[in-house]
Amino acid sequence: MKGTLLITRIFLLLLALATLQIAVQAIMDPQAIFDNVQVQLGNITARNSVRALYGGVNLIFGLFWLYTAFRHQTMGLILALLYTGGFALGRILSVIMDGMPGEFAMQWLVTESFFAILAAVLLYRNERANSMKQSASIAA
């Protein structure tokens, strides 16, 4: 059980750091985020939207994952599964509907899928460990 908690903590910390790095980059230089996919942010509204979604949302999620790494890991894993799973699902749908994207998007598809699967596995293992712990305390 302690091994699962440690792995979960490391997972949530890594996810937090990755998300915070994206957030800081999006807040400081929104165009840099879109240079990876050759899209030009041509107006203030576009830069505002990137700062809000990629910057603000990722900043709050990253801070939340830092918190949940040490408290309420189950909540952090649920959000991680929804967040990374949602990105992976969107990319899979795009492959089906639009065809194969470039290397950058495919790397993210693999990364987000891996994180979603790992979040699901850790969520299952944490819930199972918590159930076993509750059963042991009831029996005692």
C-alpha cells in the first residue's frame, strides 16, 4: 500500500510540474505554445484565450495536483484521468475524423494516453488499498 501511495505522489507531482511548465509558458508567451503547430495568434483575443485556457486553467490544475500529491490523492487521480483522458480522446477522434496529424500531436497522443491509463491504474489500486484498509479496521 505504501508503494502505491508513493507512486501516486510521484505521478501527481510529475503531472503538476509538466502542467505548470505549460501554464507559465502560455502566460508569458502565448505564441510559443502555438509555434509547435504552426498557428499564428493574430490578435489580442487569441492571445487572451491561450493565456486563459493553456495558462490559467493549467496553472490551477497544476497547483491542485501539487496539493493532491500530499492530500486527497484520489481526487487528484480522478482529475488526472479526466484531463489526460479527455485530451487523448479528442486526439483519437481527430485522427479518425481528420487523418494522421504531425509528429508533435502524435507524441502528445501517446503521452496523454499513457498518463490516462496510469491514472486509471493508480486510482484502481488506491481504491482497492483503501477498501482493504477499511475491511481490516472493521475486523479488528
